[in-house]
Amino acid sequence: MNKKNKQLVPICIALAVLLFFVITFIVVKPKYEEFAEMQIRASKNDVERKTLEEKIRKIDAEKEAEDLKLKSLKPIYETALDSSADNLGIFGNMFEEIIKKAQKNGLLIRSIEYDMRPANDPIYIENPELYNACELKFFFVGSYSQLRAFLADMNNNFNYLTYISNLKVTAFTSNTDYLLINISITLYSKKNEGKNQR
């Protein structure tokens, strides 16, 4: 091989390598970029899908909780009495049941006050034409465990919707085992005008 041909070999190899890289750059780079873009799109779609699935799960959980809450709501008391007028007798059965529950759980009743038009009750204020309401203010004497048993009994075994509020507990100064308990329990009944007691 002559000297001139020996010098051309490295140049040809360099040109071949350069040509290879140029062709690779022109042909492979767009394919690689397209592949990378597809991967990014797939990743974004995957994130969007997971986000959407999470939102759907959250909505389903909220709906399930709302359904459970609605199922756990107790019905509003209905009576055969004419309940269009304010009448404590409308709530007689429920009133008697609460007193029995208090006594059964060991609470002593010091006094009871009632309000047939509780001004702060949300159900009555929103729907006075549909419901009667009677707020009973009980003044009990008893222990903490007796109060807890009474509240659990009301929650688990009282069949109608009530609203328990304004619970205030004070210990006796002479005997701290006993408490003075002030509690408001609001009773509701559906108005059924025209149904009179026979």
C-alpha cells in the first residue's frame, strides 16, 4: 500500500464513523424522542388515571358514609293526637320513656323544665310547619358512670330522633362521687293536623 492510501484509511474510517453517527442521529433520534414522548404521555395518563380512580374512591366513600348516616338516623315520632297545636301530651310516651331510662341507669331527677318552642333548635327553626319540638331540661344527680350509661341507653335504645345538648356537669363540693347534671334533650314529632284523639 502506498503512503497516500495509508493516509486515506483513517480518514475513511473517520468518515464512516461520522456518517454512522449522522444517520443514527437523523433516523434514531426522532424515534427515540417519539418513544420518550410516548413514555411521558403514558406516565401522565397513568397519573391522571390514578388521580381519577382516587377521586372516584373518595366520592364512593363519601356516598357510603352519607348512606350509612342516613340509615342510622332515627325516625321522627308520629302520634294519633292532633299535633297542630303546642301540646305537651304529644310527647307523653317519649317523655315517660326518658324518665324510665334515667331511673333505670340510677340517675335521680331533681327537676324538669320544658320549652315547647325551642328558639335555638335547628330542626324546629327550619321546619316549624312540619314538626313540633319540645326541649326538656333535666337536672339529674348521679355519678359519671350512671350518666354515661344513660347517654348510651338513649343513643342505642331510644327509638326516635332526639337532640341532646347543653350538657353541664358539676361535682358536689361535699361528695365528689356525685355530680349535678344539667342536660337538654329535644324531642320531635311530626305535625299531622286533623288527626284527633278518639
